[in-house]
Amino acid sequence: MTEARYSYGTGKRKCAVAQVRLLSGSGNIIINGKTLEEAFPSPVLRKRIVEPFQLTQTLSKFNVVAKTAGGGVSGQADAIRHGISRALAKEDETLRRMLREHGLLTRDSRIKERKKYGLKRARKAPQYTKR
């Protein structure tokens, strides 16, 4: 049995991490053993995930197998998008410039700020009372 050739990319966003494999195929996307529609019912998140493919017009050329862990659905969707972009850039070096120009190869480093003592959240202070 011959082993399938694939490109690999790791995507990260907030606390979510996605391991993405791109295999040559017809455009099927499998996330944690589920189809794209089952894993992400929201059309906004689905659109965000397939954005690298639509940008490079390669949607029907690759199948995606992704594993995600940590974070919420929004962070996981963006982590998958980041992983797909990295794998596409590794697969075809000519796509790298287009992906870079649209900011898909840059890791969004914004994470939740830690809670400080004496405050209710990271920056929200208790209400001030004069008397």
C-alpha cells in the first residue's frame, strides 16, 4: 500500500490549535471526523475556513483533514484557516505572496488578558463610591 502524499500546516488562534493536512482530492473538508457543515453550522465560520481556497482558486483541488483542540468555535475556525494557509504555501510556493498580502499567513497573536487582583476582570474595576 502506498502512503498518500500531503502537505501539513499548524494553525493557531487564541487558545485553539489546528493540525491541518492537505491531500489532493475534490474539496472535501473533514474536521475532527465530521464534515465542515457538521463541525461548523455557522455559515460565517465556514466562509472563514475556506477563505484561503477561494482566494487562491484551489477549493476543488485539495481535501482537508484537520484536528482541532482548545479554544472556542471562532478560535478553532481561525486556527484551521491559518493551518490551511500554511499548508497551501508549503504545497505551492507561488501562492505564498497572495496569502501573505491578505494576512492569512500571519498568526493573530491576540489572546485573553489575565485578570488582575482588585479588579473584576482584566480591566473592569468595581464601581467607585464617594460615600
